Amino acid sequence: MTSLQDLLSDLTGGSETRAERAVPELIDLGQEAIPALLDLTRSPEVDDRWWGLRVLAQSPHSQAEWLVPFLNDPAREVRQCAALGLAIKPAESATQPLVQALSDEDSMVNSLAVNALVKIGKDAVPALIEVVKQSPDGSSVAHRGEGNAPQSARIHALRALAEIRDHRAIAVMMKVMEEDSALLQHWAKEGLDRLGLDMVYIKPV
């Protein structure tokens, strides 16, 4: 059996083929590998952090909470890996950080955050509704001090709500149908249709 140190060397040695082979073996080592993998996530090297997260995301011995801080990593690929990992390990405690990731400058992070929120499901619905309620200048939720919600974040939140299919989102979806954004309207209509509220939407002249 390959030693932990040899597997870590393969994981971080620069060969993607050897690194991918090392992933399942490190997972099979269970708890023994966890401290070393956590050390990798604290490395100044982007590749080391990415591979450490890659293994932790799939390990049944790791916790979703370990992935959450990396939604704010300086490297977009690490943020992507964290969001993907949280779709594999959905946890209600990750809801707000994932909601914030809907405003990430990287479109892949946005998309992966949506997937993770969909996996969290109904527990994520209240936070997603709050995002959709925000105007682009954040005025409708100023009392919460959450700042601005870019239009893209509202669109991503609506997509998540459409896929979760929770009746609590009906009111905000109906409200969005009155807005001028074609993408917002698309996901609002999609969500309403998935909830069985098939109807023709005609904007008043």
C-alpha cells in the first residue's frame, strides 16, 4: 500500500494523471489523511489548495464547514472547487456563504453555487427569496445591511428557486414577472410552471 507521504507527493507533484490516481487512495486512508489534506488547503500554492479541497470534498470523513471559507479564496479555481464540494456535501450552514457566492465575479462559481443551494433545498429558500427581493441597489433589504444584490445574483437565485420548487417562492416570482428583465422573467415563469401554476403572463400595456 502506498504511503501517505508518497500519495501527497503524487497529489502535488504537478502531474494531473498521478494526482487523479492519488485521490481515491487518499480517500481510502480515511481519517489518517485528513490532517495532511487540511494542511494542503492552507498552502500559499493555488494548486496545493485546489487538490487538498478536491480530496476533502469527496471524503466521507471531512465536513462541509471546512470547505466554506474557500468560497472567498483569491483564486477562482479554488472558489470553484469549494462550491462544487458543497454540492457534494450540502449543509444548511453553508447557505449564506453560497448566497454571497452568487455575486462572485466568476460565472462558474455562480453556477456551482446555484447547484449547491439546490442540493441544500428547502432550507435555502428564505435566503434565496431575500436575494430576489433586492433591487440592484440593495434598497429593499437595507435594514439587513447586506449591501447590493447584482442583477446576476438575483437571476441565479431565481434559477435555484425554480429548481427547488418551494411554494414559498410563488409571491416573489409573481412580483418578478412585472420587471423588464427577460432573464428574470424566464426563471420566474419556469419556477411557477414547475410548481404547477401554468398560465399565460401578459404584461399590462
